[in-house]
Amino acid sequence: MDVRTTSDHRPAGERDEPVWQQTACILCECNCGLEVAVEDGRLAKIRGDQRHPASQGYTCEKPLRLDRYQNGAHRLDTPMRRRPDGTYEPIGWDTALDEIAARLAALRAEHGGASVAFYGGGGQGNHLGGSHARSLMNHLGVTRYSNALAQEKTGEAYVDARLYGSHTVGDFERAEVSVFIGKNPWQSHGVARARVTLREIARDPERSMIVIDPRLSETAAMADIHLRVRPGTDLWCLVGLVAVLVQEDLVDHAWLERHTRGAEQLLGFYAGVDVERCAAVCGVDETLLRTAARRIGTSGSVATYEDLGIQQAPNSTLNSYVLKMLWILGGHYAKPGGMSMHSWLFPLAGRWHATGGDDRGAHRAAIGAVAMPLMRLGAAPLRRAVAALARGPLRAATEVAAAAALDAFFDSVGVPLAQELADVLSLEHLPERTAVSGARVLAGMMPAAALPDEILTDHPDRVRALWVEASNPVHSLPGSARFRQAFEALELSVVIDVAMTETARCADYVLPASSQFEKWELSLFTLHFPHNTAQLRRPLMPALAGTRDEPWIYAEILDRLEAVPSGVLADLRAAARVGRASFALAFFATVRARSDLRGLTPYLLHRTLGAELGLGREATATAWGLCHLAAIAHRDAVTRAGFTARGFRRGDALFDALLATGEGVVFTDDPYEAAWDYVRTPGGRFDLVIPELLEELKGFDAIAHEHTSPEFPFVLSAGERRSFTANVIIRDPRWRRRDPEGALRMNPDDARRLGLEAGAPARVTTRAGSAVAPVEITEMMQPGHVSLPNGMGVHHPDTGVVGVALNELTSAEDVDHHFGSPWHKHVPARVEPAPDRA
């Protein structure tokens, strides 16, 4: 038992206090720090962790119900194999892994590794497993990979990459003007300490909040200016705002001259925009639109946040392009209250790169020029020599010598060596288009909605096997019916999850994972500036019997596929017994010499250094590798965060801090001007012209802004965040204190016209399907706009299915034409009274 019990029979005053353990929330990308008291395997008490450097004790109400995830009736505790009749039978781990490995090997032999696709690998905080998945992907030669980011963030990521090179984050705690579009941080968070920050903005008369949203959301209700656009017309609102900035000369021309390219061409376009027409199309009063633009244009600092409301709606990529101009044209970059690029422990998407340029100097460059080829040529002898000394009397001296060698050349070779490793691990080598549908690939990710197109075909390069980890695409991606059809067409499907999810119910094999509170894990949604944090989370309790952590599963599969010669593994493990410096010397030389092993780095670390870190800690060896990549990439920022050791020792010290510090660690500390070090475009200048998007923008007024019809006159926003909804890792609907069935929200005028009263059942019909939900009548929605919440419609063994499974109503026909982001938030629909809930 992890907590001295409070359920004994002593008087209350004599009972021991619970023992609090540190972890993090796993329900959104904020990964707020938590303290948890565990009793008899239950998350008995949960509270915010005051010592967490980012969240500082803040948490919303949702993580307080996480025991419904940890101890729900949904947990799996044995591998399952699908029978020919569609039912499942339990099998042993060895049987499952042997069969899966054999079938993967057979598929690769007959059709090549590209016949296997991967989906998922991560989740909100479940990141170590995802990193190990890339070892298996790289060994097989997988070319098609996707995850949730590929139905949300790829358009924005493309715009970021073309404009300046990487992801930006807003400094909302200091911003004079905060702009939220398609974003309701009161419910969906995404901003550190979101509700505290929103209240501070609302109370400060010197600051302003501007919200662009069709709904009167909780955040919009707090805003100084709410631009209540018609659903799907955000593009016209944004173009109108930027046009006012340009036409009223609310632009920092000197800043643009110093820091950008192509400004004249862009400003020329906006100078000719008809603002009155933009206001009319988006349904916003022109005076109010101009007032908002002037507040932005005269502000000392502006920060913006776009989210799913426009990223899963028409014109998502173009919207991202226009939105960035609200802060770029005023020069609101690398300053308090503005926008900045930030460090990463490792990029979630896109190419790894070192910040600050190459300042090694001639001496270090010369050392690197000699050391890099020597590492390649001498890898095997070096590895064997170090391994031979592992148990001998010279073990301590070997470690000292290895540390001295690393001190001498690590800074000289760190960047190019890290780049070689990171480029493979970040999937930058994958094709730019998918083999069957020709869908566009960004940062290694194909559009999630295009997966069935790559399966349901007789194309010789079709996907024949699908591996899914910590994800539920049959439930979460558009067109659930077609995804089920695609699973039936596969020759092999494997799901790793804690529950028998909707996707697991379609798979050939289901492998039960340990929960996020039963294993070591790493929070990688590190999206903060000027101080960035990471948290290596310890297991709070033993793993449920019969479950395994994902890194172990991948390692076992790769063992069976004989991915790495046993001698290499034995030598590296022996080197790890000598010490970390000896291991690092042997490991880096090995992957320098063997390019085929670079993509297997997480597996190599797990089986070698991980084994020496101790039973149950094997997966943390990947965190060791990531710490070194971060310390190489952001040397100065990591040093400012307190990790002042030289070269190799800097990354090692960061890893030790993560291993020892439960509440998380500030791993980079940047002054605001250091945000310029993260710019990756030539000369450190923003490239304001993205030719394909500017050309499209020039014809924006001809783009359709109405997608409804007499048959489907409503716009359904599928997946609204509410106080008691979350992602579907919490599958037990009984955690919801309010709105347990997930009501259909609609405007009072629509309800009266349809003869619907509060709580009455209404049927929602789209081109893809139909569902029934109780009605909630609210001024939050404007006429013609309805919404259903996220997190509903999953099967639970005790309650069955409660609420609407949204993707029974969506399809992959309506997607962004650039990167395939589905229009979840803009689904044409019909609403009518339902005689019953059948």
C-alpha cells in the first residue's frame, strides 16, 4: 500500500497523513503537475502540485476524476487474439509476441516494410512508448505514419515552418492584447494556468482580450471584444482585421524591414482588401471589427492562440497564414507579452535543429573533422575494448578516461552527430506523398483521415498491416464506419491500449498496456517560453498484473525480429556497466559507424543502458538520450537553467535532475531576445510570402463561405470541450456530474422553431449518419449552429454506450485541401425532434 491508510479505526486526529506522490495530468497538453495519494491501488486523493515549475499548483476539475481511468472496468490484463467469428480469446504474452513478430516478418518479406502503417504513439503524456515505436517503424521500413496531430495541427505547422521554422507560443501572462480564435481556454486550457491567466487579463483595465468564435463561450463571455463570426467564415474576419492594420498604417515598417522578407508584396495585397465586404461575409459589425484591429495595431504586445475551432473547419491552413500577420506586422516577436519560438526536449513534429548557430571555432571544428571519421572507423574496436574492461580492475580508470575523451571532443561533434540521429528519429526521411492516395506528408505525418484510402484499394503499395498505440482512430477520426471497413481489409492489425477500445474491437491482436500511473513516463508537451519544463514521471504503484509498458513490448518484438546483432547489444550493455561516459563513447561511436542502427536508438538504449538503470527503469534510458539531444540543441539555454557542466556532462546532469525531481524541471531558460536563436529561415528573417498560400489568398473572396443546404441547414460543431468532458481515456461516463448524456446545444430561436424543449430528444442527421441527444437551449449558440461535446459515445462494460459517438456523423469528404484536416467543427446537419432515443 502506498499510503498509510486513513480508513482504520483510530480517532481521526490520530490517523497518519497520506503520502503524496508527484505525477502529472494526462488529459491535455498542459500536463499540469499533480500530487496523488494512492490507497489500495486507487488514486484516492488528487490535487495540484504547488512545486511544479509551470503549473504551480493549478489544475482544472478534470484530473480529479482520473481514478476512473486508472481503475475503471475497462482495464485489460491479458493479450487478446481475434477469432474468425470476431470474438476474442485471451492468450499468453509469448504467444502474442511470437505470432505478431512472425506475421510482421512475413509481410515485410513479401510486400516490404512499407506495407505496414503506424497510428498514434503518444497520447497526452504517454510519450516514451511513442519514441520506442519509431524503433520498430524504422526497422521495418514504414513509410506511412499518422497521429492526432495530423488531424489538427499540420496546417499551422506548415505555416510556421515556412514563415520562420518552428512552433510559436504566446506570452499571455504579460500580453497587452490576447487574441483567441477557435479557442476556449477556459475549458480546453492549452495556456499555462489558463483560468488564473484569463481572470488576470479580464481584471486588468490596461489589457484586452479579443475572442473570435461563433459561440458565446466561457472565454468569449470574459472578452473585451467578441467577434462572433458566422460559422466557417473566420477567414474573412481575419483578412479584414489584417487589412485594417495595413490600410490604417498600424504596421511596424522598421521592424519588418529589419526582420522579414516579402513584406511589400503582402502589404500590397491587404491594401486592396474590401473591409466592408469582409465584415458582411463573417457577420461581424464593421465598426467592431475595426475597433478590434485598432486595439491590436496600437498595442505594445500581442499574443495569439488558434485551436481546433478553426483548425478543424474550412480554410484551416489559410486561416493560420493570415492569423500570424496579426502579431508579425506589429513586430510582436521576442518580447514580453508577444510570440516566441521555444526549445524542445525533442520536437513532437518537424526537424530537430541546434539553436544559436555553429560557434565551435576553428579549433573545435578541426577536432570534429578528425573525430567524426575516427568514431566511424574505430567504433567496433572501441566498443569491444570498453566492454572488455567492464569487470576488470581498470573499470574505474576506463570511466575516467572516457569522461576525459568526451570532454575533449564532445562539443566538437555533438551537433552533427545529434543531427544524424534526430533526423532519423523525427521521420524526416519519409516520402512527401503517400503511396496510394498521394496525400501530403508533413513532418513524417500523413493526414489521419486518409488512412482508409491507403488500405481500401487493390493498389500494390496499399497498407496491409496497421499498428495502433495509445490511440483510438475508429472513434476519433472522421468516418468511423469506413475505418471499421478498413480494419476488416487488413491482413494484420495490432492495438496497444489499456482498454478494449472501439479500435481494439476491430484488431487482430490487443496488447494490454500498463496505465500512465504504473510506469515511468515523460511529459513532452514542452511548449513554454522563456522558461521551458519537462517532467519524468515515476510509477505511483505496481503495474496491473498481466500488463506491460509499451517500451518493453517494442523491445520484445524487435528481439524476435533480430533487429540488432546480439554482440552489439552485449558490448553496449557491458560498456554501460563501466559508467555512463564509457557507454556514451561506445554508443555514439556505434551509431556513427552504423547508420542502420540510428533509427533504433530507443531500442538500443532500452536494452543496454536501460538494463543497467534497474528493473522497471529501462524506458528512462530514452529520456537520457533526449536530455543529451536537448543539451546539444540548446546549449546556452540549458546552461542558463542551471546545468553548467561542460559537453557531455551537461546532458547527463539534466537527466539526473529529471530522474530525481518528481515535480518537473526547468530545462531551458531564455531571455526574450534569445527567441531569435530559434528562427530557422535564411538570415534569421521571417519569409512572409508563402507562394501557394498567397496565391490562394488573392482569390479568397471567391472561396465558398456557405456549406449548408436546404437538406442540411445547420452547422454542427462536433467535439466541444465542456467542464465534464475529456478525451476518451476516461471511458466511464459516471465521472460526469453535469450533462451526463452530452446534450445538443442550440439557440432558443432554433428550439422554438423546431418545437424542442430543454431535455427533449433531438435527432441530428448528417451525410454520414444520424444520432439522438437531449437538447440544451442556450444563448451560447447562434441560430443555425449546434454543438455536441467531445469524449462521448464509447463502450463501457457497466453502462454500455452513453452519448453520441461523433465520428458516426462525420466523414473524410470535407477536409482541408492542403493537409487533410477534417471539418469536425463544421459539419452540415439537419436537426429535428426525435420521438424516442432509439
